[in-house]
Amino acid sequence: MTSAPAPQAPEAPQAGVQGARPIELFFDLVFVFAVTQLSGVVAHPAGPDTYVQAALMFLSLMWMYDGYVWLSSNLSFDGDLDSWLYFLAMAGFLVMAVGIPDVRGAGGRPFGLGLLLVTVIHTVMFARVPNASARAILGIAPFNVASAALVLASTLASGALHWALWIGGVGVLLLATVTRREQAFELSPQHFVERHGLLILITLGESVMGLGLGVRGLVLDGPRLIYLLLGLLLAAHLWWGYFGPNHDRAEHHFISAAPERRNRMALLGFGYLHMAMMAGIILFAAAVEVGVHEPAHHTPGVGAWNLASGLALFYAGHVAFRRVMAVGSGWLRVLISVLCGLSVILGLTTSALGQLVACAAVIVVITLLEDYAGLDRGATGSGAETSP
């Protein structure tokens, strides 16, 4: 008589923070105001230098936002001091956000001081965590503080010196990446994945809010209503592109990776490549907020370029993210990125609605091929086999 197999013992719960806490959700809602401000800047640029300035602000903001995700992955928020310091950091991000629209003028100093404040608080809080990250912060804090100081100095300068200082500030952060300062940190992987997913979700919500604000006070005629609904459809497909079938596999590979490799995946995949996807959503939001005003008329060049580059950047970023997480080549999404980028020709020669229809058709058809025809759904290997 064959005995029944003994029941397997349940997996031990993973140590560390398991999910986002209410204070972190509040933090994200404050931070997304900065995203809204950036979207407003690129929706109505004064010239090409507006995009350069927006990119530099975005990189500075996102680096420190990610720094706080690494931080909260080590914090329990059991004591009042951590909570109050976290609220003080929110105040710093809020000050930065209100300075964004006029960062080359009166808003520059608040932005720089806010960045310095959130950087110092980040270092102080990290030094208090009860694990190896408290020592690891000493390796990256000089880069963060130097970057914030250079950005603050740039807001007090003008002309070539302004650009040199701010680019130098961002360059310092890239140097921290090259020297692999992230290796000694600890993080809670499930919490890390959830926080970045929530940020993508909230930012997509901001794009829908932009659509709604764009039609405020306008007559909802046929073209405008179609544009509104297509904008929502595209936002939904960006959501599906991120949270679709490969999302759980990416999370599994991330959680099961060795700690040092996981930290590199966190920096590249959830850091830089999420920045690319976030930037794509910001450009998309800026485009549809403007395009919904006169959807049947000739598109302003800025709106056409914002829509094309935003969608192209999001999908290109997600392809690279899939590569880092070892969940498929994403070649069909490369095709989406290329075709959406080429849609700028339609936007410049026809109308905002024509471009949006073309982008929606490309994304819907290729997504159906990927998800329901079974194309490009296989993983490239385990998280331990592919090195980013």
C-alpha cells in the first residue's frame, strides 16, 4: 500500500516589508503632483530647451523618489519620528513641485532647496535603519548631496553655467550607478515591486485626469467625445502593457534573484527603465490634454511629437524592462514603439484625432497578437540566468 505523500510545509514568509503602508500611498499622491507639473511644462514648451530642463528636473525628482522607495523598504514606521521625517520629506517634494513651472526664474530656488531637504532627510533616515543599509548609505550619500548642491547652484546661475551645473548634478548620480553603490543595500522585493507599480498606476490616472480637464468648458461634440474615449483606451492599454501577463513573472524573477543581482535589477529595471516608462506617460498625458481641445483640426507640432515620443518611449522602456527581468524579448512591443514614433507624420499632416486613431489601432492589434495569438509570451530564462 502506497502511503500518501506528506504535505509540504508552507513557504516561510519573506522577511522585511511586505506591502505599501498608508503613509507611503500618501507620499505617492504628493509626489505625483510633481509629475502633473512636469506634464504641464512639456504640454506648452517655450522651445527645445524646455524639454532639456524638464528632463533634468525629472531625473533629479525620480532619483530621490526611488531613494525613498529603497528607504521605506527598510522601514517599519513603528516610531513617530520616522513618520514625521517622512512627512517632512513630502513637504520638500511639494516645494520642488511648485517650483517646476518657473524653475528658470522664481521657482528655481524653491526647487533646489526642496531637493536638498529631501536628500538630507533621506540620508538621516537611512542611517537609522536597523540593518546593513545604515552603513551602505554612507557610500551613496556623498553622491546624492553633491548632486543636490549642484542643482541648487544651477538654479542660482544662468546661461551656460546653469546648464553645466545641472547636467553635472545628474552626472554625479550616473557615477553612483557606474560604481555600483547599490550592492550593499537591503530591500524587500515584494514591497519594492508594489511601490513602483502604484507609481505607474497613479501616473496613468493623472493622464486620464488631464483628458478630463482638457474638455472642461468645451462642447462634447462627436470628434471630441471619440478622442476622449480613445485617450482612455490608450491609457488602459498602457496599464495592460505594464500589468499584463508578464508582470507576475517579472515579480517572481525579481524576488527569487540573489540579493546582489536583485539590487542591480532594482536599479536598472525599477530605476532607470521605470523612469523611461514614466517619462513616456508624462509625454502622453501632455499630448492628450492638448489634443482634446481641437481633435479634428491640424495638430500643433508639439502635441504630435509628444504623443508619438511618449508612446514610443513607454513601450521601448518596457521592452528593456522585460529584458532585465528575463521575461521575453518583447519584439512585438518594439514594433509598437517604432510605429507609434512614426505616427508623428500623421499628427503633423492630418489631425490629433487621426494620429490617436492610428496609435490606438497599432497598439490594440499588436497587443491582441501578443496576448491571444500566443506570440512572444515565453520567458528568456530564469532571473538567475540573464544578467542585465
